[in-house]
Amino acid sequence: MVRDPLQFTTAPFDGSVDPASFFCGAAQEEVLARLEWLLEQRQRCGLVVAAEGLGKSHLAAMAMRRLGGLGAEVALLSLRGLPEGEWLDMLLGRLPLDPGSRSEPIRSWLKLENRLRENTLMERPTVLLFDDLDAAPADARDGIAWLATAGEPRFSSTLVVGTSTPAGLACVPEAIRQRAAVRIEIDPWSAADVAAYVTQGLARVGADPEAFTPAAVATLGRFSGGVPRLACRLAHLAAVAAAGEGLERVEAATVERAWRELAPDGDFVCDGVAADAAAHEPPRHAAPRVRAVRRLWG
């Protein structure tokens, strides 16, 4: 029986924040190593900066697992879209408070301070990860800045890490920008990273490792500009298109057609990171629209 190389049991490039689908390229490994350094050196504050699409949220989820594995108590809170007055209670909900402490009739700030003091006394570091700090409501920005800069002993084992886009840095409290021991920037994937990402995605679902030709992988890297979100979307759409057209492999031409399908979207070019691919694309002809006529996975 001949195996269909494009018949997957599940989506190899789903773009979720599931740890199983996380690809740790060289840039991501460097960021995680620097966060580990912040924890080991008992630093109080760090700042991760990356353009949209470079995987800040996915990386924050992986940092939670990595730092937790080093013995820290880690809480991750996404601040985008939160209304005023809710961030602190949501943060407490992500900390492993015992039922008595959680129901204690005291202010939320005091509950948080008590937990941080308890961890300090037990010589257990606390890491508070705040994703999209630049999009946080004003009260959250002020409270997080205080956590990162307060000099009380109960905060001596607390590391505050925020993520932001370059454009949003002006919205990050100045106290955090000044206090951050390091400003960690996430770079796009290299061509080798994109190739390894495709290989890992195919291997994760037990697919044919040659489902994407080398030329297709190179084209994927060029048109995505190494932006993880775009590489994922483009790989997914190219696989769907190739299967729908009855092709045995994903070829470079299929990736280019998939890119043309995505290019009209305003968010496909990511803060100029993938603009080079758009600037150097060949003259546009009337290419057929990408079609999917059957399921890739069931």
C-alpha cells in the first residue's frame, strides 16, 4: 500500500500554545536561557520585547514550565483586554494558595504580599510573568511596577517579567524599563530554524518527513521572513492546498500560491519583518486561488 505523504492524523502546524507543538529555535532558546539567568541571579525584573507574530505568548507559556522546573513558583497572566480592577484577583487565581488563604477576608494585595513573603521565607523564588504588559490597564501597570521595584524584604525572591512589542514600549512603566536587568529581544527564525520547525511538525504527527520538498521549505522561510506565526500559517495553508490539488508533496510553487492567498491580509507583513519577502516577490500574475477539497486529518 502506497502511503499518502499528505494524509496527516492531526494538524502538524496548528499554531496553538500547546507545549507539544512548541518549536524552540535558536532565538527562543536564548530567551529562555536569559530568563533562567535572571532567576539564578535573583534579579527583580526582566523585559522581553518582540514584534507581533514572533511568539511572545507561546514563549511565555514555555518559560513558565522551564522556570517552574527549576524550583520556582510561577504564575502567568495575559493582560491584553483585561478591564480595570481585575488583574490582581486573576493573578491570585493563578497562584497555588491553600483554601484558607484564598477565602481569607483580607485585601487582595495583602493576600499576594503574604504569599510572596511565605515563598521568600521558604527560600522558594516566585516568578510573575505578565504577557502583553504594554496592553495592560493603568492600574495593572502601576501595580506591576511597584512589585518590580519595591524594596521590602518580602519581595527579595520575586522576579517580575513582562512582554511587550517594540511599539508598545512607551506604554511600559518607566520604572520597569529602568529596573529591568536585561531587555531580551526575540529575533525571527533563521532558515535553518524554519527547516527544523517543519521537520519537527511533521515528526510530531508521524507524517512523511519528505512531505515538504527542500525548495518548499526554503520558499516558506523566505516568504514568512522567519516570523513563527506566519511560517505556521503558511505551512498549514500550503499543506491544505497541496492535498486539495492531489499533489504528492508540497512544492515551492504551492507555498508561493499560499503566500499570495495570505498576502492581501493586512497582518501578514509583521512590523516589517516579512516585508523583504513582499518587496522581492516575482511579478504577480493571475494565480489560481488556493483550494481545499478534502480533509487532511480526521
